[in-house]
Amino acid sequence: MPSGTSLAIRALGPYGGSAPGYRLTTFLVDGESALDAGALTDALPLSAQRRIRRVFLTHAHFDHIASLPLLMENLYGLASPLEILAPPAVLSVIARDVLNDRIWPDFTKLPSRARPTVRLRPLLENRPFRAGSVFFTPFAVSHVVPAYGYIVAKPGRSVVFSGDTEPTDRLWTAARRARNLKAIFLELSFSDSQLEVARASLHLTPSLVRQEIAKAPPRVPVFLYHMKPPSLARIRREIEALRDPRLRLLESERSFRF
């Protein structure tokens, strides 16, 4: 397969919490688009950061945007602005609560309004957006704030990212809609011993994952991410106990070419 037609995905950070060796949720797509921004500046040298043209956000919780303000600072003054893309409900939080000149400078007007460092670009739900040769299609999931998963596709192949969510049929509707689905990246945050907090915060546990993947297209591998580091050892044991060959826990710097 020619390299230009494959879909390259690098899991810079597959965790839902931070500690040495555990990077926050961040995926790099074809080297120039990021999906979430928990650890872009921790994971990438400046030369690779400057290749990033755009960041797609699933939602505005801190573990998904932690490195975004620092990336803006590192890209200050470049010829082309960094695009931050998400449905309007997500972008409004970034504009109001981050780029407000109190938490962080408003890089949408720095160094000037005519030549900003950052441009906020709203996406339409269930409408593909072309980024280079890749199409990103957001779809709503169920979380405590407005949150979205994404179908990420090139001609002949696609993958699905769940974003943060509790059990929801919307995810599996999107997975069935995706053409030539190669993989599902599914959130898993807590162990089954923490089922109460998972339900309260609208996240998944291994037993909930087992119920959810019964709805998934058959024979598609499911890569689990967003594990909370204090829960990881127990999560690993519980996933192994399920004995489902489709399920695999992600680690930092795992790369894929679909």
C-alpha cells in the first residue's frame, strides 16, 4: 500500500490522568493533525510541533486540552495559524474559559487579529471535514459536558474514536456507518470496583466495555484508552479476565498504519 494512501495514527498519550510515564490523551494523525491535546508539547519536539496544522477536540475537559495553550505559545508568529476544530459547544468553552486573557492570552488575536496564532473553526455534527487527505466526522456521545467521538477516514479505510462517554448507541451507529472500519479506539477509565464513580462521571469500566462491544461490528479490533493511572493495574487484570481477543490496552507511542 503506498504510504500516502494509508492512515497513520500515533498514540502520543492514551491515558486519562498524568504521572511520569503516563501521558494525557493525545493522538497524532498523519503527522499534521492531532485528536485531542493532552500531551502534544510533552510528547513532540518543537520541529514536530511546528508540523501540526490543526487540533480536533472531543471535548474541553482539562486532560484533553492540557498542552493546547502551550502549543499555541510554541507556534506563535508562524505564517499559518493553528486551527482548533470542534463543534461549537466545545469551542465556546475554549474561547470563554481558556483564551480569555486571564487563564491564557487570547491567541486568536495575537500577534494581531489580521495574523492570529490560532483560529477556532466550528464543525458540524455528522458532517465530514477534510483535513489534508483525511476526513474527520464528529458525532455526539454521552458525557457530563458536550462531547464527541470522531470517524477518521481516508478512501478505503476508517477508524472510530469514542471520546469520553458512558454507554451510548450513538457510538455504534457511527461505527456501523464508517466504511471499511479497521479499528475502534474506545475509552475505558475506571475498574469495575469503581463502577459507581464511572457511572456518576459518565465513563466506562471493563464490564461496561464488554456490554458495549456486543454492539460493535464483528472482528474489528478495539483499542482501549483513557485509563486512569491509579486504576490501571486493576483494569489490566479485569480486561485479561474477559478473554476477548479484540480488546487491547493502549500504551504511549503505539503507532498504527491502516
